[in-house]
Amino acid sequence: MNFYLFENDSRHTTTIRDLIEADFNNNLVGIGVSPTQAYDDLLQLRVDIMIISSNDPEVGIQLIKRLEQVQIKPHYIMISSAEDVATKEAAYHAGIDFFLEHPVSPVEFKHVTRLVASYCQQISKLSEIYNISSQVVTPFNRPQSEHRLQMDRVNAILRFLGIASETGNKEILKIIRIMVDQNISFSSIDFQRDLGLDEHEKKIVYQRIRRALRVGITNLAGMCNEYSENEILLEYANALFEYQNVYIEIQKMRHEDVPNGQISLQHFFDGLLQESHGKLSI
């Protein structure tokens, strides 16, 4: 199971981390110290169980609600010093599976995490069985495995284009994750709500992405020039950049005097979402 720890009190971080990692079946994929960091991390990471440890449960409740808006729904275990019934009820209504109190008991923590992990595995198996036995959309919302497959394909495409290590790659993954989870087009994204970006910040993000995509289209043009009959290359050239723009890059490589091609962010992201469904493989 992949665990993520949101802990805004450093006094508890080491203890909870050690309890998670004491079970060899657990994998701690990240630690966040603020709601914003945790939200950004979960846009990119595969998380099965999220541990929310905070002296103020309301902070965790608001984080859960924000993640739910973008269809990110891991299982939650909340740890807090709060003892009043109303606070616990609010946390359970928000979607947590268990509420533990500080100081956390190692035995109780181990028992609870194993219960939640077992439940995750059962749901995953039921989803797989249902998918095999029926073509109807599953009643478990969209299976988390489907989200993972799409994001795996996205990461494979970005590596294929040679931009996985570029500065703008992080922003690309955040945006495409929103599109995958909500199954929406690029033009339908609410950047303020889902990514916390105002217009000025959005322009900066766009610039980073364009620089990364410039590297990608150049790399793709080089491959198309070398292997002009390859169907996958031609598909990506058209789906992600529109082939005429890739062809312009090929002409420039041949030292022809041509104007720069255009990179459309909407065309790229909508094409990336389409390719994430696995129409082609790399």
C-alpha cells in the first residue's frame, strides 16, 4: 500500500513515519507539512492511504474536501488531539475511515492501517472482477487502477518526448491529472479552484510548459525525420502538436529558412488526455 503523511506538527512526524514503515507491505511515498503541499503532491502521486495528523482537524477536513473536488479519493486515517464528539463526526462525514488520538498507540495504529489496507485490496479485487465480467461502468466510481494506467501512459509519453526532466514537467503532470480525474478538456479547467493559480501565476506556468514543449517538439521532429514511416511518431506528431508544426521543425533541422511552428497548449493537453486512454503504446 502507498501511504502519504500530512503532518503539520514536526514532533509527531518521526513516530508516525516509523509506524508506517515498520510494516514491510507499506510504502511511504511522501510527507507534507502544509495543506497546499499535500494537495500538490496528491495530484501527482499514487496514494492508497493518507494519514492526516493535525492539531486542528478542520485543516484536514478542508484538505479532504478540496481533494474530493478533483476526484482524488484515497482512504483517510486522521490523528488528532481533539476529543469532542462533534469534531470526530465532522471528520467521518468528510470521508475518513478512522479517527485516532494523540499520543497514538502503536498497536492500535498497526491494527487500523492493516484493516484499511485490507479494505483497499478488497475493493481493488472487486473492481477487477467486475471489469472482467461486465462492460458496464463499475459502481465503484472510476477504479483507481484506471486512473493509474492513464497517468502511467502520460508519464511514458513525456519520457518518450524527452521532457520528463524539464522544469515544466511538474506543471504538465498537475494539469493532466486534473483532466484525467475530472475527464474534462483543457479549456474546462478551473485554474483558480483546482490549482490555486491567479491569472499572473497561470501565465508563468504556461511559459514553463511552453519551454518544455519546445524541447518535446524538437525531439519528436528529430525522430520523425529519422523514421518518417513510423505510425506512432506520426500519431503523436498530429495528436500532440499538429503535424504541420512538427514538419516545420524538421525543415529547420534541414537548415531551411522557415518561420517557427506554433505550440497550442490546448491541442497538446487534449491530445495527451486522448492518448492516455491507451489508443497507442510506446
